[in-house]
Amino acid sequence: MEDISELLKEAKPLYFQRKRRRNQLKTMVAVLVCVLGLGYFTQDSSPYIYNLDNLDSQISQTADGSIIEDMGLPTDEFGLLMVV
């Protein structure tokens, strides 16, 4: 009986050290999974493609005249669609 209690005293620190290491590893893996999951679901994937050259050409088209007027629709003096 005495041999068993000596064996337990010797193994006790090693057991708790391994247990603490396993818990730390589980915690780190859980945090990593949460961070990667949040990163996946909160991606900033914009459906719009910003093309500044195209934007400049559109601005110049609207400054020269009304697109609605170019389509042949009735417009007022501001180039807005006139409801008849």
C-alpha cells in the first residue's frame, strides 16, 4: 500500500501538468476556430467594382447632357424625366 501512495505522489505533478497542457491546447484550438470562423463570415466582399476611369466618363456624359434625353424620353430644363 505504501508503494502505491509513493507512486501516486510521484505521478501527481506529471498528471496535472499534462492535464493543464491539454486544456491549454483545447482552448487555443477553440480560439483559433472562432477567429477563423468570424473572419470567414465577416469578409468585406463588396459586389461593386470601383472603376474610376469609367466613373469619370459617366460624369462627363451627364455634364454634357442628360442620359434620359439621349434615350429619347421627355425631359425638363434640368435634364430630369418629365412626367406627362
